Amino acid sequence: MRFSRWLADRWVMGVALLVLGYLFLPIAVVAALSFNRPSSRLSYDFNEFTLDNWRNPCATSDMCDAVVRSVQIGFISTVVATVLGTLMAFALARHAFRGRSGINVLIFLPMATPELVMGTSLLALFVAGGVQLGFWTVVIAHVMFCVSFVVVTVKARLSGMDRRLEEAAMDLYASEWQTFRRVTLPLVLPGIVAAALLAFSLSFDDFIITNFNSGTTVTFPMYVWGAAQRGIPPQVNVIGTAMFAVALLLVLATTLRGRRARRAAVAAPVAAGQAGGRS
């Protein structure tokens, strides 16, 4: 009976751990292969432990150039998509206007459209407009599909936020700007950061849309696809492991900051009101 009760109380956690293990197993394999010296360029078995891959992550200049280019595209796309998507999320969540429901449907279209269709459509648009394919056409394409994910993420955060905290701050004589800076922004910031991380990941990882609209520009996914035909260097696993580690640290930092913001949310209206009263 005790074992049955123990199992009944913890089976959900056990299933969750199995699912997480299934999801993180490929990442663990990539991390392990980053410390591997393969027997040949076409071999992916674990042959010999080495730290040379981490000491010299830039095995070829082409790979490092592709990584830098992907980071540049991802950073520009993330900044533009986060700004536009956050403004759109505030408009859709806080204001009622004609065509609001239609815009909500349009927001989901880039997320539901197959990447093959989106990539060919953008290619036809750029060619018809006489736009030369290259770095900036890739940025435009990435911004287009990243905005939808930012809007959905930030809007979900706004929908779950307690509006009474903002009302309490304004009742205590805080101005709209003070309420936004001291109450609204700290509460929404974890959602904005999560949306930015998601947008950067989608941009850095994209291959299909980029392949159609890149011209002669080679990003990291395109380099990996081309290198697979002649043997992927083990340093590719180093780049993948490093990117995952950086993303994990950013998520942990955002989570800790979100907990602190929730703890301070009760005191924030009073602080904002005192600041408004002094002004």
C-alpha cells in the first residue's frame, strides 16, 4: 500500500522526467561528440576523448565566418522583431479597435505556413521587386516570421498579468510613465526576454527560408548542410554545445529575475505612488 501510494503521488513526475530525458538526449550526444576525436571525417562514433575541439573551435575560417554571420543576422532580426512584436502585443492585449480579431488571425499565419511555401514566396517577391539576394534579404525574411512568435509570447505574458497592480500604482498618484517603468515593464520583461531568446533561436537555426533568399550569403546551418556531404568537422558540435549553454544560462538568469520581480510586485505600486506624490 505504501509503495502504491508513493507511486501514485510521483508517477506524473516520473513521466515528465522521461519526456525531458528523451528531449535532451540529442543535446547530450552533441555535447559528448564535442569532446570526440573521430576516426574519420565521415565517422560519428565516439572514438577518443580530446579537448582539441574546444581549444580550436575555428577549424576552418569558413565555419567561423558562417557562425559570425548567423549571429549578426540573428541579433538584428531579434532586435527588430522584439520591438515590433512587443508593440503589437501591447496593442492587441490592451486596446480594442476595429479589425483586432482579423489581425490576431493574421499573426498566426506565418507560424502555420510551411517554411517551403514562405521561402519560395519571399524569393518570388524579392525577384519581382528587383532586390538583390543577400544578407539583408535574409534579415527581412527572419524578421517576418520571428514577429509572430514574439507577439504570441509577449501577449500571453500580458494576458496573465494582474492589471490591479497598475491601477493601484496610479491610485497612489503615479503617472502613466512611472507606472509603466516601475510596475508594468518589470512584470512583462521576462516575457519579452523569452520572446527575444525564441526569436534568436529561430533565426540562428533557420535553413529552408534562408536557403531560398540568401544568395551568396552562407549562414551556419547552410555551412553544416554543405559540410555534411564531405564530412562534418567535430567543431560543429562545439558551436552547438556552446550555443545551448549560453541559452540555458540566459533562461536561468531570466527565471531568477522573474521571481524577484514577482516578489517585488506587491511593493511596486506603493513605491510608484510615492514617486508620483513627490513629483
